[in-house]
Amino acid sequence: MFGFRALWSEDTSAPLDAETRTRRTFRLDLARGVFRGILTSGTQTFGLFIAIRVFQAGDTSKALIGSAPFIGMLVSLLFVHYASKTGFRKSVLGSLPAAVCGVMLFAAAFADTLAAYTVCLVLAFMALTSLVPFLTAIYNDNYPEDRRGMYFSRSVLALVLVSVVAGFLGSAAMDADLDNYRWILATLGVAALGKACVVYAMPSGIIENGEHKNPLGNLKLVFEDRNFGYVLLTWFIMGFANLWTLPLRVDYITSSKYGIEGSALFVALIITVIPDLMRALSTPFLARLFDKMNFIVLRMILNLLFAIGVGLFFLTKDPYLIAIASAFIGMAFGGGTIAWSLWVTKYAPPGKVAAYMSVHVGLTGVRGTIGPMLGFWMVNLVGPVNIGLISFSMMILATVMLIPEIKHGRRKRGPIPAEDFEPIEPK
């Protein structure tokens, strides 16, 4: 009898040839990019903007909301470990957190206190990012290695274009009436449920059974694979310098204490629209570089773009210079999203992509969780200009550290062969 568990654990990739898996995954991932684009406007701009303008959030709530996506990344390290024991499909495991995100965003829309709003939003944003390792494993299995960046870049392009439109519409709605924030959150909830549906439908193999009894056992990969571990170290320095400024950028142009106090439209332009437009323009070119170029050299170029953008952002109150800084940050994210999401496919052996990615995502979660909290504390001590200079210096350091690793930048590992997908018997 075809049972409930079999519905979750039947290997949907097994009956499909490689080309069909690629084509179907690509179509569904375009839809995922559309839904994620709507959600991006919430995680980058509206979630924190609503907390500040509607609920008059203090530093603690702002830091928690800013850190929430990265707390989810940290949780993903544990999620992948326990999920590997279930025998479920990767697409099922990726869809569940998206569904939780949708429910929590609906709950946030009805929250009447800062505490309730913060809890709902933090849980929603945590769930949204905890599914990343499963998506990367699906891309590794279903996309050919020499075109993986190209295929993924199309969904990124859909994401950023939709994010731009969502940023305009959402900011216009709240500038017209701040009480429209409930409709904004409800729309984000619908997008999260839509994302859950398309991820669930992706062709997917069964999650590989983990080798470690310890839920943090995958961290051993940092030491067992020295090149992987060294790149992660430089990424940690670079990423920390970037991530601790993410919520600060919103606060810097929103809060009255810095003298800019931008409108919802200005904040959306600087934080979402301009960076995402530049991201859309740069993504196709940088995706080709990811497929063809030495990965470490590409990573160094992206680091320098981030350094220029973040350094300039906090050095001025001139809206035009801030817009230029946002454009540099957007260009960097054009390649950074692809590199961050797919680089482990160049390092992980077959069957280990989810494990490698869980380590990468988990460490991103560590710096992303600590970073905003430390950032809000540090900015009160040293001011936004020094925050920009510190971040710039850290990014340059991370770039210089990558020079010895250039010779390993073309390391590649192939995807799991089609014959390794074995259907299981219905239970």
C-alpha cells in the first residue's frame, strides 16, 4: 500500500533522465525565484522598517530581526544532520521550512505588540534560510557542472527583478498608509507558501544518511578538507565584515539619530531597488565567470566590490553617494549569490554536497547571528564612519589571504550520476 511516508520519501528523480531533471528543476526554480524575490523585500527592508516605524523597536529587537536569517542558517547545520536520518526527499525537507515561514509571516501580520511581532518575524526568517543546503544539493544533482551557474543565475535574475517591483509597491503602500504593513506581511506569507509548493515539486533524490552521530559532526570537514577549511576562514572574515552592516544600513538611513531619516521609498531604493537592479545586470556575466573562471580569482573580485560599496556607504550622508555605494554592493551580490550558493559543488565529493553546504551555511549563520548584534553595539561606540572603515579593512585582508589558494581555484567535483538514484519500495 502506498503510504504517507512513501509520498515523502519516494525518489522522484529516479524515473527521469538527466536532461528532464534539469529542465523540470529549472522551470520550478524560476517560480521559486519569483516567490523568493517577494520575500527578499521583506528580509532586506520591510521587516526591519516595520519594526522601527510601527513598533518603535529598540536595538535588541532590531538586532534579533537582522540576525534571524542567519540564526536559521546556523540551525540548518543541525537540521541537515537530523534530516539525514529520515529518508525523506531533499525537496520535501526544503519545502517544510518555507511553509513554516509562511505561517509565521501571517502571524506577524496580526501581531499587536513588539514582542509578538519580533518572535513571529524571527521564526519566519529563521525558517526561510534553514532550507538552503537542500536546495544546493538539488542543484548539484540536477544541473550539469559546466552550466550550473548559468541555470541558477536565471532564478536569481527572476528574484532580483521581482524584488525591485515588490520594493516599489510595498514602499508606496506604506508611504500612503503605514497601516498597510499588515497587507505587506500577508503578501510575504503567501509568497513563502508558494515557495514551499514549488520546492516540494522539484525532482529530488533521498537525503544521504549522515556519517556522524554528533549533530555537529559535519564540522570535521573544515579540518579534513584543508582547502575547504581555509576558504571558509577567509569567507568568515569577509562575510562578517559584510553581514554586521546589513541591518546597520537600514538603520543608518532610517533612524533619526544619524540625520538621514529616509522615507519608505528612499529606504527601499537604497536597500532593495538599486542593489537589485545592479545585481540583475551583473548576474548573467558573473554566472558565466563562475562556470568558466578560477573560482578563487572570482571570489577576490567580488570581495573588492563589496569593500568599495560598504566602505563608501557609511562615509557619507549624501544620498547620491549612498546610491553609488549601493550599486557596488548590488554588483557584488550579483556574483556573490551564485558563489555563495554553489561554490561547495566545486569542493564536495558526490553525495556530500548537503553536508558541505550545511557547514558553509552554518558558519554563515554564526557570523550573521553575532554580526548585527555586535554591529548595533559597535556603532554606538565608534560611529558609522569607523564601522565602514573597519569593514573595508577586513574585506581587503580576506582578499589578500586568498592569494595562496588561487592554484586550487579550479578544483571540481562531478554531480551524482543518474545510476546512483535508486528508487525505494513504497512502505
